Amino acid sequence: MLETVKYLIGAAGPSGYGSKSTAEEVTESCLDLRSITAIITGGSSGIGAETARVLAMRGARLVLPARNIKAAEDTKARIVAEFPESEILVMPLDLSSLSSVRNFVSEFESLGLPVNLLINNAGKFAHEHAISEDGIEISFATNHLGHFLLTQLLLNRMIETARNTGIQGRIVNVSSGIHGWFSGDTIRYLGLITRNKSHYDPTRAYALSKLANVLHAQELARRLKEMDANVTVNCVHPGVVRTRLTREREGLATDLAFFFASKLLKTIPQAAATTCYVATHPRLLNVSGKFFSDCNETSSAKLGSNLDEAARLWSASEIMVSGDPKAVFDPLNPLA
Ligand SMILES: NC(=O)c1ccc[n+]([C@@H]2O[C@H](COP(=O)([O-])OP(=O)(O)OC[C@H]3O[C@@H](n4cnc5c(N)ncnc54)[C@H](OP(=O)(O)O)[C@@H]3O)[C@@H](O)[C@H]2O)c1
């Protein structure tokens, strides 16, 4: 109850920020970002576009990998009109396709650019059941698997950049509070909805993919620490905001749901605040493997902080990105 009141009035938490803080406000005290190169997925609209705008405002060079190049170019044009010094590269990437992720990374590497920040923000809520070209349920393929492979392929470059510049690298996974709605066996449910349309529940599938974002950050944080890499990874819940995420569910029912929830909704600048805070704030130096909401550290759901589950999902994801994604659902596979 007290938490809801704090949320509604935007009371500041220990970080000094709260639910009503905006991305511009939380980056006011960040170091000059002119030496920073940031890759932001899903930067063409919604929370990602505002994240891109504010990081460009603070001087960061941006790479915006996008499926919809025209939308990303429009976002770039708006940012450049506001901040003419901005350096922004738009490059093709469809996160639901493992070969597209590989193509993006090889094209990016050919540019010889550093990477200080990776913001895994793109997201899809698939109202209709669909399977990716690699044979995996589409929300999981887009929200988790594409980002898992992207992060794996960019990791050495990030570690090297941090070593060469002395600036700690940061990875931010944009998850959702809805990750706590998933209960049950992650791999088993993914196998069910991948093989059989009749088991598909769009909200449960989306929640699973967002739980995977949390588990990914957990296991990656552990591995980065073990490697003694000067790179951190954290996960955020941006808050609830009306964006194009619900585009497949537009209609009267969605309008009514947003109307009745209007007091709980954030604006897009407020929804981009937690990502920007975690990506840039000097206070978060060396902070890794944590979950943030309303610009403050908080707990993820119980399953999201289960280290065994994080390790299990990591192993399954490695199999899924390595040639025969469906092998993970083979009953003889110990992960299944
Ligand atoms: N809105 C909320 O209330 C809310 C709440 C909690 C968490 N989130 C999370 O916040 C993040 C941003 O969502 P948003 O609300 O800003 O939604 P949005 O406006 O729909 O933005 C999503 C972005 O992801 C991109 N994307 C989707 N599928 C892609 C693919 N296959 N390959 C590459 N890019 C793809 C979209 O590009 P296209 O234009 O090509 O589709 C778009 O730029 C998501 O991870 C979402 O799960 C949102």
C-alpha cells in the first residue's frame, strides 16, 4: 500500500529519484558521455527512442540497430534536429533472426568502433502465435535469444574497450515487472509453445521472455565477475507506459485498460529514466547483477533470482544459438 502511494506521488527512493523522474533528470549528474559509444536495440520507437535522445543529448555516439530502417532513420533525424552534433549510425538488425544478429555484429565489427554501453531494449509482445525463422516461439526469440546472441558476440569488444579506455562497460537488459507472472518450468513451457500453438498464451509467453532477460543478466553478471572483466550487467523494469508494444492489441478493450490504469502509467521520458540511470549514473560503478525499477535497486521475482535456473537457461540458450535450436527440447536432452 505504502509502495503504491510512493509510486503515485513519485517519492524519491535511496537513489534520490523515483517513479516520476525523467531520463533527462537522472542523467544530469552523469559524466560527460562524449567518449562513450552506445548500442541501443529498439531505438526506433517508445522507450528506446527516448533513451537514444537523452544519451545523444549527453554526447554519446549511438548505434541504432533496427529492423525498421525508416523508423530508425526518422528517430535519428529528430535527434539530430534537436542536437546537431549527434553522431548516430543506423544499421539493419532483426533480433528474431540469429543470422541477422550475426550479420549485424560482423558489419559493426568492420567499422572498428568501441562499445562502452549495450542497451538490450527491443521488445515484442506477440498477440498471435508465431515461430521465428530459427524455429523458436517469436517473443522468446526476439526478446531473449536475439539479445543473448548479440551480447555474446559483442562481449569481447566491450571487455577490450573497457580495458583500453579504463571506462567500465555497462550492459542494461530492459525486462519488465511482468517477469514475475511466469511460474513453472521455463524450458518445458518454451518447448510446448514452440511445438504446439494450442498451448500458446501471449501474456505467459511474453512474461517468460522477460524472465529470461532477468536470468540472462544474473548469469552474465556471475560470468563477468569470474572473468574479472570491467563490464557490468543489470536489468530494469521501465514501468508501464503506452507505446507501440501493444500494437497487435489495439482496440476498444486496450483503450479502456489504459484509461482505467491511467493514474499508474508513466510518460515515455519517465519510462526511459531507469534505463538511463542504470546505464550512466556514477553511483552504479561496479554494481552488477541487480534489478532496478523507478531508478532504484529492488528485488526481482523469486524465479528471477534463482542462480540454478539462470545457469540452466544459459546452457539452453547456448544450444539454441548454436545451429540446431530445437535440440534443446529433445526429451533426451537433460535440460528439457
Ligand atoms: N511499454 C511498457 O509498458 C513496457 C513495460 C515493461 C517493459 N517494457 C519493455 O520496454 C522495451 C521497449 O518497449 P516499448 O514499450 O518502447 O515498445 P515499442 O515502442 O514497441 O518499442 C519496441 C522496439 O523494439 C523493436 N523491435 C521489435 N521487434 C524487433 C526485432 N525483431 N528486431 C529488432 N527490433 C525489434 C521495435 O522496432 P520495430 O519498429 O521494427 O517493431 C521498437 O523499436 C521492451 O523490451 C518492452 O518489453 C515496456
